Amino acid sequence: MRKPREILGILLLSLASTSCWWHKTQARAFTPPPVRPSPPAPADATLPEPPPVAVDAASIVPPGLLDMQEITIELPDAPKRAVRRPTVVAPPKPVVTVAPESPAPPRLAQMFTPEELRENTRALEESLDRVNRALAIVEGKNLTTEQKEIAERIRTFRKQAEQAREQDLLTAVSLARRADLLAKDLLERLP
């Protein structure tokens, strides 16, 4: 119990002994020095006439220079400037070289066995046939905006599948299946 009292006492004495507690001074605000007025300018501020000065030419000019005759030097006329017209330089004609026809770069494509090729082609044709039949049924119906959007998405997938048929058969089959599933769903929603 004695330790906490000692610590508290030391703390209080240290706070009491700081100079901030006993010597508080107020901060002084800056006051600029007073402005001194400038003396007024005289109303007639003209300079007086200079006094006359007598100058002897002999004192200014070195001897012998005054005895010389006046020499005149004729300068030739300045050459006339010729007007330069910009010359038009025709750009060089590009050299056209015809490169020999090189074979088209090989395309990367998946290799199929004849059986896989027949199976994928058959699946593509069946899906596209079902999609075309579904779109023919839908054409005569009065559709909501959501159903019209689905029909448009089906047409887009069908078109993409037909375009991808030659380049990538698997992508074409996948797109045709998506169109087929959307068409089946759309037909189920019709009244």
C-alpha cells in the first residue's frame, strides 16, 4: 500500500514543479509598426536650366585631327535581296514489290476421327433443325418483350453456330445446343 502512495506523491510533485503551471504568459499578438507618411511632392517639380559651359574644341579633340580635311567614304549600295521561291520536291515514288504468293499459314484446329466428325455434324444439324422449327412456330405468335429478347438471342446463337461451322465444329455444336435449349424453353412458356 505504501508503494502506490509514493508513486502518487512523486507524480504530484513532478507536476507541481513544472514551469508551465507557475509561469504562464499570454501570447502577444503581432502589431505592425506605424506607417510613416511620405513627404508631399512639390507642385512645381521642374528642373532648373543648366548653367552655360564654354568648351574649347582644342581641349577635347586631339591635336592634328582638326587640321584634317573632311573625308567622305562612299559605301556601295547593299545588294538587293533575291526573292527565293520554295522549290517543290516531289516525294520519291514508293517501290512496289510484289511478293510471291506464300501459302496461307496453317490453321490450328482440333483433329477429329471420321466417326467424331460425323457425330458432331449430326448433332449440329439436329440442333439447328429444332431451332428453325421453334423459330417458325414463334414467328406467328404475339410475344412479350422478354420473349422477343429470348427469340432474338436464339437467332444470334443460330447465326453464330452457322458461321463457326467451318472454323470450329465444337464451338458450332455448343452454340447450336444453346440455341436449342433456349428455343425449347421459349416454346414451353408460350400459351
